[in-house]
Amino acid sequence: MVFYGDKGSHLYSLRTYDENKMPANMRRMIKDAFPDHAIAKVDEVIQPWGQGEITYSVLIKTATNMKTLRICHMEMEITGSYNKP
């Protein structure tokens, strides 16, 4: 999916896929940090300016918890954590 600005400029591209299509080193980094979580969804955001930077938003979950992760330049941060009632 490609997103454009009001004047037709390319803002970013978005690809969504499952863990089997994500880079192996990134999958390993997530599994090492969160061994009890399953990777549910990966969003890849490609920004066209500069070096064509890629940022990943990853949803991981267990039976009682979900987390969203932001990964850019192989640096990972938790952007959300939700406990299931």
C-alpha cells in the first residue's frame, strides 16, 4: 500500500505480513527478548526520503498480553503493552 500527500508526493509505503517473511535477524532478536510471545503481525513502513529508511511495527502476544514493538536500525522499543482481561 502506498500513501501520497495532498500534492501527490510519495509519503510512505506500507507492507503487512507474518513472521515467516520478516528478516531472520530481526525475528531472532524478538524471540530472544520475548521467548514466550508469538509474533502475530509485522508492518513494514518504507519512507522514501533520505536513505529509504525502513521502520517495523511488530505485534507480539501471549495468552494474557499483547505488545507492540518499533524496530528501526535493529534497535527495538516497546511502544505499547496491553493485558487481556
